[in-house]
Amino acid sequence: MHPRAVANALGAVVAAAGATMLVPALYALLAGDGHAADFALPALASMVVGAVAFALTRSPNARIFGRDVFLIVVLGWISVAAVGSMPFVLSGLMGPADAFFESMGGYTTTGASTVETPEDVARSLLLWRSLTQWSGGIGIVLIFVAVAPLVGFGAAQLYSAEVASPVAERLTPRIQDTAKILVYVYGTLTAGGVVALLLAGMGPFDAVNHAFTTVSTGGYSTRSGSIGAFDSLAVELCVAGGMVLSGVSFALYYQAARGRLRRVSENRELRWYLAFILIGTAVVAATLYIFDYHDSPALALRESFFHTTSLLTGTAFTTAGWTAWDPLAQGLLMVFMAIGACSGSTSGGVKVVRAILLVRHAAQDIFRMVHPQAVTPLRLGDRVVSERVRTTFLGFFFVYVLLLTVGTLLMGLHQIPIGHAFGAVFACLNITGTALGPVGDPAFYAALPPSAKLLLTVYMLLGRLELFTVLVLLSPTFWRD
């Protein structure tokens, strides 16, 4: 463990979070909404504290090792969430517990919120909510591609160890160059989203905010009715298209730009991701039409495509009350929320690549029961999955189910109905912010006691950092030299 290196990195992270706050501060000043100081003061404090910590701990020969990375990532996420909560408190919009919940829901791109009527909130605060999601989105992409392969945990390891994927190549030999490429891709998608929404008829402020929360698959909206409030097919298509693109591994965009289109088209996870969207759209549309939720096949197809894309990517934008649909449609969409989109994207869930491997592993075990002498290596494409990787992803699923169970029981201690307790934990662990019943409604989260909100912020962090990155800090061996 190298405390000096950890403090140095955290100082830079806190200073960067404070600098980001200058954007809504400037907007508040120009708009005259009275909240400029609510952003400027914490921005200045964060920048000063972060800069001082960075300067005092800087060393030209400092190196960051594996254990340092875990600590930096976890403490960094907690630090920016704490910094990001300050404007909500200073503005009087909400108390400390709700503010930290809101900020963590933003930076982890979960989208869980206690704001019931965004239309009544100052625009500078709405812009800040969207910025927290946009910042959190690029943060997780950079961590996944530039840091996680070095550490060797989670979905990144599956790619780097066994799968013919651009993540294994880290795009460029230098992490700094990789970061620049990903920021460029992320920025390009964001700018494209803004332009598309403007052309679709959305106002500039709404377009910027929804582009931020679409590319990050976060789902915060400036309207209480989410995307449905705009009642526009063009807007829905732009947002749905943006969600589809944002659910793809960002590393694949670099490969496409380099002309390596065959490598992109042969990516197994991408193929399954697109197949899930098509299958989900068809099945949900069929249930909506057959069971008379819609008289028009076109409307059924429109709503099924939007919500399949929204919930598979974990964005959780809505245009209709999908929780009142047929149980088959609800169940399929819940499964998609658990799966999530591609590794290396801003989406949550277990990721498509893990879901594929789990199904193939189960099929292989069934085959071995019938043919015990058969030698059948687990494959993904033309690559054999090693025993180490197999153990890692099976361990992930065990911990995932265990956390869902423990979290549900802990929420039950707050006298929350067990179905709602499970839904809340499920929503936060999978970074969707929504589930069946009232879960996802800001009124539901707002009514929770502070201790329950704190528990859910822990689950947001666990889901965002793919479980092990956080849980490894609980191991006694982690702290031993």
C-alpha cells in the first residue's frame, strides 16, 4: 500500500470534481437563478483541497500498484459523490442524506432519484444532476479499459484473458493515449446526441441534459414524465438510438474508426447484445398487442423497442408505464435489466459476456452429465476460456446473488415490503434505478429512511464497480504489506 500515491490521485479526482461544478455555477450566474454561490463555494473548496493534496503528495518517482488502484477507485467514487452532493444541500433542495443519494445515483449512472418534480427545480441544479451522470459515465469507461485490465478483475479480465476484443489490446500501448481516444469517442457521441435531439425538436437545455444522460445510460430527465413528456416519435428514436450506441463497448468504436470493421462485426458480445434488443422488442411488442395493451401494432412496436433498449442498457428512460404491462413483458425486461449491455460501456448489470458464458457453462455441465468422459472446453467464439476465468465469472454470479439476498434482508429491517426491498436492491445493484412496483418512482426513494438510502448508495457503488473492486477492500490480506 502506498498512501502517498493514493492521496495524490484522490487529490486530483476531488479537484477535477470541483472544476466540473464551475459549469453549472456559470449557468446559474448567467440565468440569474440565485444558485451560483451554491456551486461556486464547494467548487472553490474542492479545487483548493484537491490541489493542495495533489501538490503535497506529488513525487516524480511515485508508482501506483494493484492494491492502490482498488483504493483509489473506491474512495474516488465516494469522494466525488460527497463533493457532488454539496450544491443540493446548499441550495436547500434536499438534506444531506438525500443529497448524497442523489449524487451517488448520478455518478454511478444509476439514475435513482428523490426529485419528484424536476420541473420545479432550478435549471442549474438539473444541469448539475445531468453532469454528474455524464462525468460518471466517462469515468467508468476509462476505469474499465485503462485500469481494470492491469488489475485483472471483472468483465475486463474476461476480455483481456480470453476474448478477441479490442479491450485486450488496450487500444494503444500507453494508457494516456487510450484515455484520450475514449474521451474523444464519448464526446463525439454526446455532441451527436445534442445535435440529433435539437433536430428532433427538443429545446437546447433539454437536448444537452438528455444527451448527457443518454450517452452515460444514466436516465436523469428534466421532466417528471421522462422522455414520454415530449410526446415525440423523433425524440424517442433519437434517444433510443443513442442508448443502443452507448450500450456498445466504447473500445469497438476505436476499432471501427481504424477500419477494423470485421473485428467489430465478429465480436460475439456485440452480436448477442443486438440480438437481445431484437428479441426483446419482438416479444414485448407481441404481448402488448395480443393482450390488448395497444390496438395499434405500430404503437406496440414503438414502445417495446424504446423500453427494451432503455432497460437493457440500464438507462431507464420511459415513455409509458411499463410496470403495468403483461407479466411476461415485465419479466423479460427485468431479466434484461440484470443482464445489462456490453462490457466496456457505461451500462450496468452483469454484462452480456458473462450471461453468455454462464449459459454455456450450464449447457456444458448438462452435457457432461450425459457424457462424463467427454472433454468439452468452454469456448467463446474460437477462444477457449481458461479455468481461472471460469472460476472468476462463476464467483461473480455467486457474490451477485448473495448480495441481492443480503441487501433484501437488510432493507426488510426497515419494515419495507419484501417485494419492494428486493426491487430497490435489484435496481441499485444493476445500475438501473428502477424495477417493478413503485421502485424507481422518486417518491419511493424519498420516503425511505436515511439508513436505507445509505445502504442503497453502497449497492450503487458495488454495482458500478462490478462487486469485487469494492469487496476486495474487506479482505484482511488487502491491508497487509
